[in-house]
Amino acid sequence: MQRQVVLVDANNVRGTQLFPQLPAFCSAVLRWAPSDALVMVMVDHGERAEAFVLSKSLVVAFSGLDDADTAIVHAVDWLLSDGDAAEVRVVTSDALLRTRCTHGLAEGTAPWSSSYGAKRGRAQLARLSFVGSAAFGQQLSIRPVPADADVFAAELRPEAAAAVAVSSAVADPPSRAARRRAKLA
């Protein structure tokens, strides 16, 4: 049986729900997540591109200096490149992101380019589906998360060491604007 992979454009969905705090949003997604699926909440920004495995069915990935849309496009490309891998569902209302996902990556471009190539074949498109952000957001029961239950603080508590950070092999240096902000702080 193929495992379903759900890629959630976090900020796009959170925008339909009046931008709840990220821990509350991720907790709601975890409660919603089907037991036989892997849900990846893709978040814009972060200090570096990294992912946190929060449970067997939930991963939260930060895009670092790139945007989450590009990370989603690359994840879709990788998942669909294996002929009999997962069914991929992308949760977004971003029309450009949907178009980018239905196309392969452009040949000869930088690894994280936002360009797209030729339309995917029928077999790949049959395994790719989309869900609108508002419809997905309505399925979530978002409620405030107490500080001691914050999924992102889990790695700071020794008893909850199940959160595993997976960082990119080569971290990009901070941008000039980020260095300026750090000096002002």
C-alpha cells in the first residue's frame, strides 16, 4: 500500500485561519493527520533550512532563506520521481505553486530555482492532488497550546527527546539584512 504524503503550505493555510501561533497550528494538524499518512508542514523562513520530526506522522520543515513554495515543489518532484512511491497531496490555494507542482523542474537551473520545466506525465499527475487552504483549515480544531506542551520546545526538554532536527548539510550565510537586524537587537 502506498503511503500518502501531505505537503501543507503552512502560511497559506494559517492565513485563512487568522494566523494562529505555529505551535497551535501544528498541534491541530497532528490531531487531524491520518495514521497512515506523512504530513509535512512547510513553513516560510527560519534561520536555516531544517526539518523536525515531531511524530511518526508529522514533520515540520522550515525553508530557511528560500521560500516554502520552492521547498514544496522540490519535495513533490522528488516524491513523484519514484514510479511507485507515495500519493502526494498539496494543501495550498496558491495558483502559481499548484502550476509549479504540475511541472517538472527546469533543466540546467540552480537547485532551488523557482523556474519550472515540462508538464508532468499522466502517471505522475494521477498521484498528485490539491486541497484548498480554506477547506483544509476548516477541518482543523485550532486551540492555544500551553507553553509546556509546545511541540517546538520538546527538544529542550530531556524527557521529550523524540524531536529530531535534520539540518541542511551546508547552511547559507545570513543575509546582509539579517546581520543588520542582529546588530540592532
